[in-house]
Amino acid sequence: GSDITNVLIGASPVLGIMGQGTNWAVVIAPSNTIGLKSVFVQSESVGQTEVGGFTYNPAGTIFEVSPASGSCTGGYPVVITGTNLGNGADITNVTVCGVSAFIQNQQGTQVMVTVGSLPFGLSGDVQVCSVSFGETVKKDAFTYIGPGMMMLGTNGAVIASESGASLANGSDFGSVQLGGVLTNAFAVTNIGNSTLTISGAATNGAGSGAFHCSGLPSSIPAGGISGFSVRFAPHNTGPFTAALHIANNSAATPYILRLAGTGLKGEQAPLTFNPASPQAFNSTNGLSVSGGSGTGTVCYAVSGGPGRIVGATNLHITSGTGVAIVVAVKAGDDNYNSIAATAFVAAAKTDQAVVFPAIPSQRLTNEVALSASASSGLPVSFNVASGPGRIAAGILSFTGTGIVRVVASQAGNTDYAAAIPVTNQVTVTGAPGRAPGDYSGDGITALTVFDPLTGKWYCLTRDGRVIMWGLEWGGPGMIPVEGDFDRDGITDQAVYDEATGTWYIRGIEGEIIAWCLEWGGPGLQPVTGDFDGDGATDFAVYDELRGLWYIRTLGGMILAWACEWGCPGEMMRPVAGDYDGDGVADLCVYDEPNGLWYALSGAAAGAGAFSVRAPGVIAWGVNWGGFGYEPVHGDYDGDGIFDLAVYNEASGKWYIRTLSGVTQASGLAWGGPGLTAVPGDYDGDGAWDAMVYWQEDGIWYAWSIARGEPLLWCAPWGGLALEPVMRK
């Protein structure tokens, strides 16, 4: 049952023993000649035994296959004709192009089959297998006609329809960030033998919106290949799956390409962050960004430098120097990672402004406490840019008259830029003239009369105090002269004896200031004035006949000697006063017949002849007055500068103007025949008033030029024999 070692068919050993038993064996017959052959079995136990015969039939032949081609869908009859195909009943199998066919009927020379199907068209062998004749084959005897669709992945490997998505062949796109796109290329090959027609494509599935197919051809010739692409663009995070269904005319329709991919959080679009730079110290600017992606909120931080975030979205600069490093961060959300942008903001000094209130016009003797402020709060400094002024400890004082320009400045610091300096212009006028005839030192002209026969003085102050009553100082031929010769602020008792040219002066308390001081003489009339600006009345006389001036101080200093300022032989009256506001009395004459005024700066006394070209001329031939208009010069507006003033006793009218041309009174009716003009400051406001004295009854009447109202009316002090003491 197991010791058969060989089997001979005829003289040829079999090709192999497939199985054996005590009375059987299955062998593979060798090739042999046609005819009956004896069969010998050789075993170890029995030896060689002839067990029968085996007939070799002639080989089968296929002459014709009809039809020789057909659709790859199969299902139609094909007739195979030949010889020795079988014995009429023992054909066991028929294949057409490798596909088994269904045997409908058979004969030894013909068999009819129904062919099966193929997914694509191809040509191949027709094979008939029978028990009696074995395999009968005709090469390339039949052709399946039809297209064949085959998909190739990114790696060139075949992707079977409906196979799972794979990273290897590109149908699984892997991970792609939101906002990103990944495109993979695929190819369709027509492995059939007729044109492959693609009638449509659709992406289905939950993630179909993330996949997009493009470039798919509508047809591919037999054996051709055509590429297309699929783009994966996730619109949110997480996995995506879809299936691309490709409808075609091959057996594999629809051809299904399964797709997969994963969306990751994307990077946001870049932020645009450009805060204003530079930014001034102590300022606050709003911050904003544009760009980015998603719904994350934006926050700001200062990572370095002179700045801080206030109110969440504003940058406040804390210094005037340096660079603030500002970071804007837009938070991530479900779809996007966070993103940051950095900006550099240069810190700048803040501008500041100085507020320096205007300084009104000042007197020469005034002092001004300077005050100015800077918007930064830093201290302001002052300096004199030009003019007769000086500053010490914030106090502005004056060294002369004119225009003083004071500059207020703030130089800045590390946080504030230097302010634009502010300049104020101050007009400085002479010190306010003392009130003439102020015998009490209260700054108010007193009512003072003098008896030229007895030399007795009588003085009453505005508040009713009797300063002098019958006080003798002088005598017949002596002229009372108003003035403060010792600079104590109180008018002194002074008389001038023209016949001898001698002066006698004593203070109101009785002290002798000058006794028999010779300065003058016949024809030389006394003139009141402080010609060197030291605050003391000097000794001055004027020679009207020759137009010459002679001036000296109490201490003996000669200020002018035979100074020509006046026209010899003309009726020019001396009207000295401070006409330029420099605190020094000027030489001035009034040509009454013609009403012309001529003034020369006291500082230039003696510098030249009476001429318009003389150095220091203040006024030359200024017309204000006329015959019958006597001069009543004085400071009627309180600016420290003498004005041109005349009084017409016949009409009782006053005419006053400044040297610059401003009219202060024109035809002011305050007086009349018999009323003598005695101007002075009768209310202590610094401005002279119009005053007339009715000598017959000793009555006074005063009018304020500055305020335009009466000051005194019918005030009794004097009498018929008593003359008013007034400025000469």
C-alpha cells in the first residue's frame, strides 16, 4: 500500500506518483506515442506487475473560435470547433482569456460555451480540457473588447476601488493646518482596449467639503494614462473622510477612491501692528491691530522700555527718552494658534508751553515780581533780552526808561522739550513825578498861598490839616519856588531873590537847606526841575532875554552853564519838565505868541545851540497854544511824562495833549477872568488836575482831568493879598 516505487506506461516512467494503495495508484502520465501502452507497477513487495494498458489518444486541435471577440461584460455564447476536443461527454472545463466559461453542450469536435466577464478588455488563449484528450489550447484565440480603469497613487502603486485611504499612495493626506492646502496628484490608466469614458465625479461623505477634485479627464484612449489632482483644505480641526465616486464606462463603475485627512490648528494671518512712533512723554495713545485669523481676543503688553498699558488698549509713555517694546497677542481659538507681533515705539520729549502774562507799563522806580508758568510744571527762568532792566531773585527792576524785553523760558529736561521762549515788552516811563506843592508828604498837592509883602506862608492839606499858618520865610521882592531840594519827599519852603540872585530854603520842620545861596541874578527867573534824576530839585534859572539856562545841584555840581535853549529876544517862557519819561527834567520853552514848544533832553543840556539839529531834541516847534494861552505844563495822565498844556484865562478853557499827540482836554471850561491856574495832583492819583484860584475871595476850584469830575468846589484858603505858590 506504500511501497510502489515506479510506474511505467509503455517504456516511459510516469512523471510522478501522486498517491497509492494496495490496489491503486495515482500517477502523472508521461508523453508518449499514440496507441495502447502496457502499464507496469513496480513495488518492493511484489516487484514488477503488469496491471493493464493505457491508450494515448492523438492531441486535440482548435480550428476556430466564433465569435473571436466580444464585450468584456461576457454572458454571450461562443462556439469552439476542432478535433479531439473530448469524447462528447468528458470536457470538464473551458476558459476564455483565463476566465472560465459555462459549457452549454459538447461534442468531440465542438463545444458551445457562455463566456464570463472581465473588468477590462484584453486578448487571450482559449483552452478546452477533457478527460480523454487533456488540454487543447489555441493561442490568442479570443479578444475581450472594453475599457479598463485602474487608479495609480502618488507613489505609482495601484489603488483598488473602495480600498482604504493610505498615506503611502496619497489618498490619506495626513495632517494639514487650518488655512493650509495640500494637493496630491493621482493618475487614471485605461488598461482596456477601448476608450475609457468618465461621465462624472462626485465627492461624498461627512468631510466632502474639505476635498476638491480637479483635472479629471472625460476620456482616456486604450492604454492611455491621465493625471488629476485632489486638494485637501480643512476648514476646521479634526479628521475628515470622504469618497470620490468616478462614474465611467468600464466594469469598475463607479470607481471609488476613499480619501482621508486631518485638520490641525492653523497659523493665523500675520498681524499688522504699527502704533504711532515717536510718542510723547506722558501721552496716551490707543493701540490697534489688523490681520490675524479666528475669533481670539487681542491683548497688549509692554515687554521693555518706558511705557505701560492703561485701559487694556492704550499705551502710556513714562519717559521722554528710550524705546518702548510693545507686544500685541491675538489669542488662539478652536481653529488657530495664537500669534504675536512686536512694535517699537520711540519715546519723545513732550512739548511744553510757557504762559507769561503781559507786564503793563512800569515806572522807573517800580519793581515787578515776575510770574510765569510752564505746562510741564517745571520752573520758569527769566532774563532781560534788551533794555534798561535787571532781574534778581525773580524781581524785575529798571535802570532807565525805555523798552525792556523780558524773556521767560523753560529749558526742558529728559521728559520735556525746551519750550518756545515767550518775550514780554515792558514800557518803562520815568518815576511818577512827585505831587507839586506836597508840603506834608502825603502825595497830594496842598493849598498853599504866600504873602509877598510879609513873606508869610499859609498851607492847608486835602484832609484839612494846617501845615503852615503865617510862617515867615521871605519878604518883599522874593519869589516863592516850589520844589523838594533835600529829596525827602516833602516840598520845602524856598524863595529866590532875583535882584541879588540868592536862594533861601528850609524844610517844613525848620531845618535850613540853603541860606543866601547865590545862583541867578536880575533878569534870570527861577525854574523848577530835577535835572540830574536824583530825586532832588536843582537850582535852575533861565535868562529869557538871551535864551540861556544855568543849572546846578544843591551840592554844587554844575549841570548847565549858559546852555542855549530858547530864542534871544523872543518871548519864550521856561516850562521845564520830564517830557521823555527818563526821570530827568528836560529843558523846554514855550513861545507864547506863536504857541510853539521846544524841548531838549536834560541829559543833553549844554550839548549845542538852540537848533532842531541839536543832539537830544525831544520837541521842536510843536504847535499847542498861542497868544493869551499861558503854559500849565504837567503830567495829566499819570504816565510819568509831562504833557503840553495851556490855559486861557479870558475864556477859562484848558487845552492838554501828550507830546505823542493824544488830546486829553480840548476847550475844558474850568476857570475864567481873575481865576489863576494852579495845576497839581490834588487827589493823589498820580495824575495832575486842573485847579484855579480866585485870589479876590481866596477860593479854589479843582477838576480831575483823568476822571472827568470835580474834586474841589469853592474851597476857601487865601485872600486878596495872598498869591498861590506854584511850580515855576
